[in-house]
Amino acid sequence: MARSVAIEDAATAERNVQYQRPTLRQQTWYVLRRWPVLPLFVLAVFILMSIFANLIAPQEPWRQNLRGRAAPPFWDTQFYDDNPRLEQRYILGGDHVGRDILSRLIHGTRISLIIATLSLAGGVIVGTTLGLMAGYFGGWLDELISRAVDVWNALPFLLIAILAAITFGQSVTNVVVLLALAAWGGVVRNVRAEVLSLRTREYVDSSRVSGASTARILLRHMLPGVINTVVVLATLRVGGLILAEASLSFLGAGVPSSSVTWGVMVSEGRQFLNTAWWIAVFPGVAILLVVMSINFVGDWLRDRFDPRLRQL
Amino acid sequence: MAGYMAQRIVFGVMSLVAATLIVFVLSRLQGDPLLLYAKPGGYGVSEEQIEALTKKLALDRPLIVQYFIWLGGVIQGDFGQTILAERDVRTVVFEKLGATIQLALTGWIFATLVGVPLGVLSAVKRGSVWDYAGRTFALFGQATPVFFIGILGILFFAVILDWLPAGSRPVHEPFWPAQFKALILPTVALGWLPAATYLRLTRSSMLEVLDSEYIKLARAKGVTSNWVIWKHAFRNALIAPITVSALIMIGFLEGSVIVEAVFAWPGIGRLAVDSIQNNDFPLLTGVIFLFAILYVVGSLVADLTYSLVDPRIRYR
């Protein structure tokens, strides 16, 4: 009897503790610390920009205008007062032939994101398939695939990419293929290691005993097990791919310079650093923002879904 | 261990063969190299000369034979002559090697001096201003393209402030201050990303070590804080950054191609890009061969340092 009273007392005491609703500031801080809100927002903005580039861009990205040659960004009102015949303000300035940098940036998002997505998808699909096979079948197939990865990783990628771009001609397809080739190696290694441990699990044995085909085991029992690792790895790689694409374009070996990409814009603006810094700086900042946001999201995904990949 | 070494060396050689094969095939696909030998405005190239050249370069033989002829020369240390300047490939490459090595060394020193201490600091004072500063530094290093760091550096320190030169390597001037000044911007551009890598690695392994039992024991015994950090923790935390050092050196090769293009630095990376643009395939294959050797040696060294630094790791 006495005991139940004691319990009731404790319960009422707990109920009587004043529950303080966290202030708005505390709540905001909580969400911001736990979720990559800002990076996701930045990424969303860039993705929307790339989809609706035609609607958002204030001017045509290719239209040249000699009056707006090296026009400064919008805050230099002096320039725009002096040149009243310039029909439109260049929000982020104009480049050396008077093309609107903001519009080019917006259109450039499209190519950068498309290339990164496609090459990542290619690299990840090939890498995962090979990794699954190497890990599951083992033996000579494993040796062959692992050694191929070793050999491939020991090649100076950038030089070979430049050479290939010049040999086969510069096109978006070629860049995608080259970057996919750069991405698959790391995926194979991690997926293979994962499969090696998954393969010995009992549920795999029992599904084999109950007559599941190899394809079924691979697709229904192995793939879901490695998908976490793959997603995390993929997110951590996108940033690198965007940087690689920009570097190739910067060196003049990426997509043809007639199409708008951030790397090409930076490389064009390089010659005008002492007269019009905005030509090179804004596209560079765009690369920085996108890659940094993706890295944030990747780190977050890794901590949440696959903390073992910590060392990456 | 010996077996593992032998295995690694065999795969290294395979990588080299693959690299040269890829480069050789790609560079031969680029169009008729004979046309390059015809000098500018060379209308007067006669049939006989072309035939003689074809013979000399073995261009009339199948591609695979051409490759083995080239490979035979390479094994004897003969990379042939460059097409444009008609000079020995080896001499040209070794001429430019110094500039790249200098840049890679200073870049590495920068990365180590910045990355490792900042990593320790941000681990020891976790959550402090130092920690946030270090992490911001690392974030920017990992997200900024190498060429953009270079361009921002030129913009601020060469164009606006006019403190440092915008590029090139003043070989004929004394090291101090002219050459030193010219080195600063390329070094930072090249070294920022590796510094970020060092920082992250040092920080995470330092945190791990500081959390271990023997550190707690040392603290409980009354060892001073500095002694615990530098003598007990730091030495063990250093394993991770040391093991990636060789890989970081490899990364410098890739980085040097871009940095040398931005700063007009007369090194191997620029030589490679130039040779691609000039369609100078003997030179290009020579450069890529050198790169591939450095890559293979680098990853071998990286693997070996694991077991040297951390005896707990064994190889089959």
C-alpha cells in the first residue's frame, strides 16, 4: 500500500515539474544543428535554377552587347547612370563581350548538374554491379575486378582525361564518360568489402537453401544491404565530380567552349582580373557554394546512415 | 611481407603498361603525326622525305609494333625526340622537373604546417573558436576548385594589394625575395586541399586517441596536459596523416597541372598540357610515363607506410 502511494507521489511530482516550451530561437537552433537545412536550401535553389533556367535568366546567355562590355555589377550605379542607353542592368555584371554573367551562371548550372548526375549515375551503377559480383563470386572474377581497379587508380586521371577529350573531340557525352570512369573505382572497393561480410550472413544461406537463384540473392538480398553505403559514397563523390568537370573545362578540355559552363567562365575571366574581377569570381563562387552544400549533405548522410565510412 | 611486396610491384608494372598503352593508342588516334613534322609553311616536303620519316618513326608498321618499338626504347631509357623542338624528351622533362618538385615540396610543407597543428588544436579545444576556424578552413579547402583559389589569390594579392607577383618563376633572380614571393600563391593554391585533408584526419584521430583508456590513465596519474597531448596522444594520432602523405604527394601531380596552368609555372604539368595541345606525342608519352611511375611508386609507398608506422597492420 505504502509503495503504491510512493509511486503516485513520484508521478505527480513529475507532472508538476514545469514543462518549459523551448523558445523559437532554441527550436530553430535545434533544427539547424540536426538537419542540413541551409545546404539543402542552396542545393534546391541551384536545382530549380537549372530546371527553369529559360524562365529565370534575365537575358539570353549568348547575347552579346558591346555597350555592356565588362559592365560592373548592379551596385555600381555610377556606371549605369553614365550609360543610360544600356537597356538592362547587368545584375552580376557583364563579361568581356557584354554577355550577362547572371544568365550565364544560371544556364551553366544546368550543364554542371547534368554532367555530375549522369556521370555519377554511370559510375555508381557500374561500380556497384562490379563490386557486387567481385564480392559475391570471389575467386578469379574478384581478382580480375580488384586488380583492374588497382591498375586504373594508379593512372594519372587528369592527363588521360585531357588527352582523351582532345582525341575524341569535346562533347558533353565524352566528359560524362570520362568522369564516370573516374568515379567507379572507389565504389567497387567499398561495395565489395560490404558484400564480403553480407555474404556470410545466415539469411543469405537460408535463401540459398530455399532455392533462390543467384540473381535473386544478389538483387533482393545483397543490393538492399549495400544501398546505404552506395548512397553515402555517391553523395560524397558528387562534389569531386563537379570540381573535376570544372577543372577540365578550365583547362579547355571539358565541354566545348561554345556551351556555358562555370569552369569555362572562370577561365575566360582570368585574363580580365585586373579590370573586371566579376567575370571570374561569380562563377567560381557558384562552384564553391554547390560543392560545399553537397559536401555538407554528404557528411550528414554519412553520419546518419553509415558512420563506418568516417575516414572518407 | 616479401610476397606482398612482389605482388604489389607486379601490379605496379601492369599499371605502367596500361598507362603507356592508353596514352600511345590515344595519341596515335589524334591524326597523322607526319603532318606535324612538316615545318610551318612546309610546302616543299617531298615524297622522299615523307617516306624517310615514315620509315624512321616506323609509322608504316602496325600500331602494336610501333608500341613495342617505343617500349623497347623506353626500357633503354630512350623516349625519342620531341616533335616541335627536336630535342631529347628526357632532357626536356628533367629540365622542367625541378620547378614541379619545388612546388610540390613547398605545397607539402604548407599543408603539413597548417593542417596538422590546426587539427590537433581543434581536437584539443573541441567546440572552441579554434575548432570552428579549423573546420571552416577545411570546408573551403574541400569545396573550392584549385584554379579558383589561385585566381582569388591573384586577384587579392597581385591585382588589388600588389604584394605578390601574379605568376611565373623568376629563375634568374635571387631566391630571396623574388623567387620566394613568386612561390607563395602557387603553394597556397596547391596546398590548401591537402592541408584540409591533414586537418580532418589529424582532428578525428586525435579525438579518438584522446578518448582512449591510456590517456585517461596518464591524466589520472597527474601527467601535465601538454605532455599528455604531445607525448602520449599526438604520436599515436599521427599515424593517419602519415599514411596518407604518399597519396597527398600523388595528388600534387594532378594539382600541379592546374596550378601551373594558372600561374604560368614552367613545370611538368604545364609541359604536359602544352604537349597535348601541340600534339607532341613523344613528349606526352614521356611525361605521362613519368607521372605513372610516380603514381605507382607513391601508392606503393602509401601501402608500405601503413605497416611501418602501425605495426598492428599485417599483410598476407
